[in-house]
Amino acid sequence: METLLHDPVTVSSPIAITPGAVEQLNLIRQQENIPADYALRVGVKGGGCSGFTYVLGFDVPHDNDEHFDMEGLHVVMNKAHAIYLLGMQVDFVSGLDNRGFTFDNPNATSTCGCGTSFSA
């Protein structure tokens, strides 16, 4: 395993990830053979029908990231994204009508119909 030049500081997480989402993410990590030095990246990017879309995927940590340990899952987030995600909960649903990750974001002033795009 490759070591980082400096030890990242782990801070209190601005978001929550449900146990069901953690279980699904660990399954994806295993099935896709995601390298151990990758972390789960949670963030936002411009785009989508409401202004921002959520970022959720495995990535190499960057210098401007904050680091979180959530249920044994190493999570990183660009420091600038916390203002848009503070208090958000990531869940995984598996129902007849919907299957996938959901984002319950109290900072979203509006969301699109698919739930992956929002405005703040």
C-alpha cells in the first residue's frame, strides 16, 4: 500500500452514510477490485437540471480533501463542498420502483425529479 507524504487529519463528518449504503459501497469496492488506497469521494459538481449534481465514487485522496472514517469506510471530500453538503444523508434503496443511492440534503432549495441534481 502506498503511503501518503503526510498523515491526513480526520475530522467530524459533515454528512451521514447509512449502514445500508456502507454495505453497498463495500460490495461495489469488492466487486470492482477498487485499490485499497482509494477512498470514497463525496462531493458536488456543476451541472444537471437544477445546478449541481452529486459526486459519489472511489478516488485517490487529494491535498485539499478532508478525511472521514464512516463505519470503517475512508471518505474524502473537497473542503469547499462541505457548505453544500452539511447535514446530508446518503442512503441506498432497493425497492420495486427505485434502486440506487439517494441523497437527503437539507441545503437543497430544490431538486430535480431524479434526485441527483439540486440547487442551493
